[in-house]
Amino acid sequence: MTNKDRYKSDCHELNLLSEVFKINDLAKFLTISKTTIYNLIITKKLPHLKIDRTIIIFKQQFIDWQSKRSITPLPETQVIKNLPHIIKISTLAKIINISKSKLYDLVDSNLICHSKIGTRIIIFKNDFLNWLSEFSN
């Protein structure tokens, strides 16, 4: 193999690498855990290629898969339907997967509509849904 052939092969590999996700790359890109990605792969919900022990997700297949997935509108999700009309900070922190201190920061900066009863902070379900819809737009 000549140097020119080796160079072409290396360039082809670099182009191929830019067309694929490895598990770590995809986890960082989606900001989800590797475990979640592995669960999607195990349940055959995420298109992938397995070579020995390496799992590769082609970017174009991922984009196609992502665009075909139907997204349930937030108010129709089971988690939102089961929320009480008055939500405690600790409950809301678990639901949206942020720390209580970060949620308190959002409340203190009046980014989330809330009410105080004595020292207790409560958030009404409708106010939370309004905030989510504003945040997602």
C-alpha cells in the first residue's frame, strides 16, 4: 500500500467517523445517560450496528429515527396527568430532574410562578404547565 493509498484510507475513515455516533457521543449530544441509550438499543428502539463489542449509531439513521418518533404533547403525558394541583418543590425537582437548590434559584428569581404559605413554597399545576410551555417555545 502506497502512502497515497494510506492517506485516502485514513481520509475515508475520518469521513466515516464523522458520520457515526458512539454511545458516549450520543449520550453527550442528547444529554441523557449511557444507560438510557443502552436500554433503547436492547429493546431495539434505536437503530444501531454492533461490531464485536462496539456499538455504532449512524447519524443519518439516527436523524431518520428521531424524525419518525411521535412526541406526546406534554399535557397528555402520564406524569403530568398524575400531578396534584398543588406541587411541592421536592416533587417538582424530581419530575423535571433538577436539584432542589436549582429549583429554589428559579423560584427566587421569579422564573417560576409560585405561592408562599408561611415559609412553604407551592407551585400550582397550571402555573407549572404554563412555565413549561413558555420554556419550550
